[in-house]
Amino acid sequence: MTKSIFLVVKANFRQRKIQQLLVGISIALSALLFASGIGILESIGQPFDKVFNKLKGSHIFLYFDERTEDYKKISSWFRQQPEVERVSEPSAYIMINGPLIFKGEKIDVMVQLTEYTKDHLQQDQVFVLNGAKKQYPGYGEIWLPNSLASNHNIHPGDTIGIPVGTGLQQMIVSATVVDPHYSSGVINPTRAWITEGSLPLFKPVLELNNDMLGIRIKDPSLIGAVWQRFNDQYHYTGSNLQYDLFRSSFLATYTVIGSVLLIFSVVGILVAMFLISTTISSNISSDYKLIGVMKAQGFTPANVIFIFVLQYFLLSLIFIPIGLLGSFLVIKVLFASLIKSIGITDLDFNLFAPFISASIVVLSVALFVSWYCGRKAAKIKPAKAIRDGGAEKKEVNKKPPYFPAKLSWPLPALLGIHFLLINRRRTWISFAGLLFAVFILVFSMNISNSFTKLKYNKAAWGFDNGNIQLSILKGRLLHEQFMESILQEKGIRSVMPYSFHGMTILSEKGKPVQEIYGKSFDGNIDSAGLINLVGRHPNAAHEISICIGTSEKYHKRPGDSITVFIEGQQETFFITGIYQDVSNLGQGFRLHASAIKNINPIYKPASYSLRVQPGIDVEEYKKYINHLFGGTINIESGIEDTIAVTSVVGSMRASLLLLAIFFVVVMVINIWNDMAMNIREYRKSFGIFKTLGFTSRQLRAVLVWKTLWLLIAALLIGLPIGVWLSPALMSMVTKNLGLVKFPYITDFPGTVLLIPIILFFGVMSAWFATRRTMLVNPRILIIE
Amino acid sequence: MIPPTIIRTENLRKVFKTGQSATGVINNLHCSIYKGEFTIIMGSSGSGKSTLLYLISGLENPTDGKIWLDTIPLHGRDEKNLALLRRDHVGFVFQDYNLVQSLTLEENILIAGYLGKKSRSQVREKAKELMETLGIGSLGKRLPSQVSGGEQQRFAIARALINNPHLLMADEPTGNLNSASSEKVLDCLAELNKAGQSIIMVTHDLKSACRGDRVLFLKDGEVMDSIAFDKSVTMEEREKILFSWLKEREW
């Protein structure tokens, strides 16, 4: 019997090659999307963990002032904890608040300049990616994290200027390194390494009071418990950086991509289920008599079901691996830049678990649907099937499907409507499939556009709206001089002086709980184009606005107060607003400069965000400003031009393109299959029409119109839903990135352009799929 | 005087090829069917009746030979031209009615009419008129499955006539009907013929065949013989004549 079943399955494959191929492609695409989604989410941590463990990274970093904390006591406490693997020796560091200068351009980033010591060979090693493979940086040399170097095209051998007092300390970049803690490029500050004993080049010895201590935990899941115990037993006043933050920063973009793919893979699987079920139903109706004959010859109901199960098992066996191979390539391409940034040259992901999960899910779905739908065939009564050749007619529908006879539209258009209404259940399912396709195309188009147009919507991403960012070189130009000159420029619309700061949030008991970084603005923050989700900007010394991640983490809302350590002092601020910011994963703050001036009366900002008048060519104006102020300023490139941002935008666009292609293919398959089934089911009606004088072209037009009506309905509903729902959906995914309200920009021309594209693909699919109507022969109408 | 022909064939041949074997279903068939005539085609199974019907209605192209519908040549036309020709000049009535089950009976008529050259309102008028004439005026809003076989067949006749075809083809129109319904359908056809409609009907039924003016007897793809009835002869007599005539031809 098994042999017979195999022969029937083989015949089915041979007889319906195209239909089986289309279902197979849908299975492959579902496996591709699902495996890519889980693969990315599951595997993205692997290269990071691999490098992190190889370099013996610390899970907790403590940053403190050695005058207020006794590092020996802290080290001793941690060493006694059973969960702790190792505690590092303290490393001295300083924070460079001013921008780095590279080839005359300003790199607006806070840098934690840290000494690389012998102890780093035991813990928190860095891995030299490019440059001389030495154990330590040499004197006068600096090691930069690869993310920072590649974002600004800095190569070993280049020289960078580090602001020191009133001038610049030139350092040779001898290597770019993998520093897992700062590998994401989205955490500000970042870290750079110099050789032991060279910090006095940057600060007087007496001011070198900052120490950093690394704690490596045996099992990262125990970090929380250790940290909780530490806070309970020890009054720590410094700040810290923990594994979860730097790991999730590194994974953030890919987590979003993986989540998007995974969400839509569920839709893909539903579509595959639908295709399999409709294909089986159509096969049963066209092979009704044959199934009856097979049962008459001794096939049991279980045998009949097994035919379908085996058929889709074999189809899955062929197409799931194809999908997985596609997924492997997708993951490889998406991860290429990522793994390079952490120094892995080969793709050594273990995708076994995600691929097995994807295979099991897709295969189970295919088997379940084929079993479920195959049961209809098992119920066929052989005698009736052989005698009547078809299923017993259901009770006649009292209300005939609508035919708009009085409309003066082309007859195929009218019949298209009529055919839509004959099998309403299938029409609804086809409509749902097309609606999903339209929705996802609109989603992909507009989310992709939102990333691409980041520079036109910077405020929503948490950046100010300045066209030009620059800094003045201390000792060469005073803040007041610069402001006086720049405000006289007719091309300038507004100037916002600002600076970076770090602050430590204190718990209600006064214990430090987290170090966060933010900016102070010297002026009306509204004029910098910055926006809040709720509340307003701070405009007084005691006011602060906090980022959404900080707000949620500490349950702080506008009207609450927050106590922090900033510029060496404990301060309590009144929260005026909450904003979102993609940098630092939603952790941060904004202050009015008066707050800093209150603490440090001689404080002067050194960075400026300039907004030029409308119509001015920004690049030309940059050159003009550079010329105007000579060597006293440094102009930096805009956030949108950094490699970190362009690579994120590139990855997102590639993923969304993949998603769009998937659903266009699904749409084509959906239509093709629907047409194939229609031709079979309405063969007799088409034969009648042909006899009445319909040309083959007109018959094809009937089915094309049927598809067209569905497409028009899907577009009419899907386009607005897509435009309306996409930001909400994307916001759910980017919430953990600090974007609770995704900065969505509708691409109206692009969205409108989707209409002809979708109609073109839809109509072409229907047109080519209906070429078999030409073969319908009215001979079927004649009873011999 | 010989009336003008509605169908004329010359050396008509139709060969079906299956793999390497070829079967000639219509072999050098010559025939003329006249305008206004009610022509019956009879023959045993496999004699080529249905294939001849296909050929003379333009549903299939002949392998060889020529066919004229009225003065219009059907041979050598492409599929699209044949479809247009069928639309404007030929009406079909089938044994199992072949109405589109999802459309109401009236819509079945309208669909055929909308294909033609008349305006949509004219088609609706004509459909109403035909339904009235055929005694089915009150059933138009129903689905085919909601009326009897005889009523369905009358709707099929109305559909066939909606575009005022030159020729009405009926393939065993009473084959699925009881005798009462058959009578009604045949009465309809007879009435139409009386009004000048040319009709070709394929049938196995002796009684139905007697409604015609002339019977063509097909055997092995050729017109073996034909017989014409005198208008004055009663139905009973026609039946007897036809029966013995067919018997002689080994029907």
C-alpha cells in the first residue's frame, strides 16, 4: 500500500507541477522568514558572547573617585562572593568631555581614556583588530574601539587630537581594537586605551582620582543578585556599567530586525497554511471521482489522508532546507558588518537550534494542515463519487450572488464581482492575504523611509535640529567671542551652545544606582528643535527632562523630583518633561546650562549646534564658517552621516526589502493559486461563456477583474491601515531602544507608487495564471 | 425553388490525434442546411453528431474542408473570430441546459445579451420579451437550481435567442426532460421555427425528430442520407415513416 501511496503522490506532483512549486516556494519563504527571525534573535548574542568570554570581559564596571571609595574594600567584598569569577585591579581613567579632533574635524563624543595595564591580560583584554599586534599601546599611542574608528574612518597610523586643558594632545592611533563593552557605537561615552602611566599627559597627577574596577561573574544570570547584595551591604557612591546595557546596546538594531522578521513570519506561516489548505481543497474537488475510484480499489480513509500528508511532507522536505539556506545567507549578509566590528572574520554562528525550531514549526504546520484538509477526501463515498463525479450539492443558496446587471461597466468587470461573491469564504481569505501583502509593503516602504529620512526628523530621534555641529578650541577662541561673531552671520537662524555631562542617579536611600549621560543646553531648548513626549524642556537651574528609558526604569514622571550626583555634587532636580532618544537606549537627561553654572560658575559650553537659514547649502556654509573662524573651531559631520547610522539604516532597509519581496512573492503565489483553482472550479461556466461567444481574452479578463477588485479593496483598506498602524507596530519593536514613539515619516509618493506596483504585479500574476482558460473546451458541455 | 443555405460544408474532415494514432470522426462530409429549416441530425453513438455540431457552430476548426454559415466562411478563422461569430450568429441549447448555476435565470440570459451589440437596456427589454414568449416571465429572479428542468431549458432557449442568432443549435434539448416538459420545449422550438428561426437539433428521440422538417442521418462521419417531411403529414405518420426509414439504415 505504501508503494501505491507513493505512486499517487508522484502522480500528483507530476500533474500539478506549477501549483506544487508555488506552495513549495511559500513553504520555503515561511521557513526563511521564521528561521531568520529566530536566527537573528537567538544567534546575535553568540558572536558577542564568544568575544566577550574570549577577552574575559567584566560583567560589572565600577567607576569611582578613589578619594571617596576604598577600592580594596570593594574588591575584597566582591572576591568573597561565590558568584564572582575575578575582580580586576583598579585602572585609572579620565573622562574627555571635549570633542576629539581628527583631520580638523570634530568628533563629538565623550571618551573614557583608560590605562591599559598588565592586569588587562587577565581580565578585560582588548583584541587588536587593525594595527600593530602589541600587548600594550606604546607611549604617545592610543587604541580606539573599532566602532569609533570605523564610524569616523580613522585608521592605524592616523593622529587624533585629544583636548587637554587649553590645547590638544596629539596621539597616534596605533591600533583599532575590539572592546566588547563599547562595541555598539551607540553608547556615549566610549572608551579608548593608552599605556600605563601616560594619563598625566592629559591631566595633572593630583587630579587623577578616577578608578575603574571590573568584576567578572561566573554566570551572567547572577549579576542582579550580586549587585543587589552589594547595594544592600555596601554604601557605594560611584557609578557602574552592567552587562545587560552594553550587551543589549550591541544587539539593539538586530533585535529590532529579528523581531520585525519574526512577527511577519507568523503572517507568512498563516499564508502558507492558507495556500496548502486551498490547494488541497481544490485538488479534492477536481479529483473527487479519482479518490472515489481509489477508495473502491481498497484505499482506506487513513491511506487517503496519508497521500496528502506525505505529499506535503515531501514538499516541505525539499523546500524547508531551501528556505533555511536562504535564511543562512540573509543572516550572514545582515551580520557581516556586525561581526566585523567585533573582530570575527568567519561566521561561526550556531544556527542549529533556530533552524531546527523553524523546520519543526513549518513542517508541523504543513503536516497538520494537510492532515486536517485531507480528512475531507477521506470522507468521500466511493459509489457516489464514481456515479456523480462530484460532491453532493449543498442546499441551494436562497439568495443568489450579486450580479450588477444594471451597471454599464465592461461585462468581465461585472462577472469579476459576481465570481468574488460565489465563494465568499475563499474571497475573504484571499482578501486577507492581499491585505497583509499591501500592509507589509506599506510598512516596509514607510519604515524604510523613516530611517532614510532620519536627517529630516532628527528631533523625533532625540537629536537637535542643527544643520552644523561644531566646537571651539579652548585657548584659541572664547565662548563669548564666538557667540558674538556667529550671531552676526545672516545665514544663521539659531545657535545652541551645549555640552555633555555624566550624572549618577541616586536611590531614595541615597545610593547610586546608575550612571547616565546627557547634555546641557545654554539657551531656549525649544529653539534647538528638540521635542518632548510629555511635558516641557527645562529652562531653569533646578529643572531637568529625562529620557523615556530612565523615566520608566525609575518610575519618574513630570512633576516628580530626581536626586543625582553631577559635577561632584548631589543635586535634586524637578522633572519637567520626558523625551525619547535613540542613543544610549533611552537612558539620559537634558539640563538647562544654568544648572551646570549653578554648580560650576566658570562653566562655558564648548560645543554648538547651528541652524542655518532655509535655502542655504549646508555643505557650502560649513566651508564658509570654517574659513571664517580659521583654526579656532572644528566642524563635525552630522549624525546621519556617521557609519554607525548609515549601517543601521542599511541593515534595516535590507531587512525591510527582504520582507517586501517575500510578501510580493506571497501575493503572486496567492493570486496564481486562486486563479488556478478558479479555472478548475468554474471550468463549466467558462465553457458556457465560451459557447456564448466569450473570447479567451474576455474569459481571462473575468478572472483578472476578479483579482483587480480584490486588489483595489485591499489597497483601499490596506494603504490607510498600513500608514496608520505601521508606526504603532514599529514603536512596539523599538520600545527597548528608547523609541516609544517611532519617528515615522510617511513616504506619500512612495506609498502612492505602491498602488501601480501592486496592481501591476497582481494583474500580471492573474493574467499569466489564467492563460489556461484558453484551454477550456466547450466539449465538456456536451453529453455524448 | 431551393432556399438559401444557412450551413454549407464541403469535404469537411475532422481527425483527432491521440499519440501516434489518428481517428477520423468526420470524413469528407458534404451537406447543406437551409435557412428557416428545422433540421434534425440523427445517428448512432460515435457517428460524429457532436463533432459536426462543434464544427458548424465554429467551436472547433476542421482538419480539412470548408464550412459556411450563411455566406460567412468559418474555416481558417482564428479562435477570437470564431468566438465573435458564435456570439453574433449562433445560439446554443444543450441537453443539460448548461446555465451558470450562480447566476439567476434572467442574468444567464443577460450575460449572453451583454456580449452582443445591443445596448444594455435593449438587452433587458429583449430578455423580458423572450421570457414572456416562452412562458417563464415570472421565474427570472430564481437560480437555475430552483426551477424544473423544462423551465431551465426554456431559459437556455431564451439565452440562445437573445442576440437574434441566424442559427439555433440544440443538442438533445429534451434528453434530460420528462415527456410533458419535452413537449413544451419542442413546442417552443417549433414556434420559433415557424417564426422563421433556422434550427439544427441533434436528437436520439424519434418523437422529437418528427418535429423537424428534415432529418440528416450520420454514419461514420458522413451524411448517409436525409429525409424531408411533407408539412401535411401528421406526427403519428411521421413517426412511422421515420422509424422505418431509420431501421433501413441500421439505426
